Amino acid sequence: QVQLVESGGGLVPAGGSLRLSCAASIRPFSNDGMGWFRQAPGKEREFVAATSRSGSLTLYADSVKGRFTISRDNAKNTVYLQMNSLKAEDTAVYYCAAHRDPVRVATSPDYWGQGTQVTVSS
């Protein structure tokens, strides 16, 4: 059974940085596209970033482009989300996601993690 476990969330002041990690039990991990989504209170879950199987291709939501970076380490079965210049509006629960088709991970993931809370104080 596929498991995605996020970590690295927390409370950070505006302008600060956090790095989220997602450890995946997918075998082989390198076969799946990986992504990050977020859900703020009272809002729908939204796409944040995605990466291809090798990590060579990435896709970002306009709201995070230039501030967030998605990366993966296939040897460690882990995907990361480096978040810089954080804003209060980045406050949300962040979810890791996966799909065998990297194109679809940004729209309809197969698997989800439990989420990790990120709170940015203004």
C-alpha cells in the first residue's frame, strides 16, 4: 500500500522559509510524478507544485512561482518543497500527492498524504 508522509511544517514569520519533506513508500518511487497541494481554512484544495519522474521538469502555481521550489531525491524516496519569502496567505495544510502519470499529478493525484500545517504569521 502506498504511503506518503509529510513533515517539516510549522509556524514561521512572514518573509521566512520552511522546507517540507514527503517520504513515499511507492516502489519504485522514480516511476511516479510527485506534487504538492495546499488547503487553507474555508477554501478548496489547490495545486502548488509538481515534478516529473526524474525531477527535471517542474510546474508551479502562479501564486508560488519564484518563491517555492519542488525537488526530489529518488534514492531516498523523498520529495521536497522549499518555501521562501513566505506570506500570510501561504498559511494552509500542505499535502503531498503522487500519480503514475506525471502529467496527471497536478490535476488528479492517485495518492495523498495526511498533510502538514504551515502557519505564516504576519
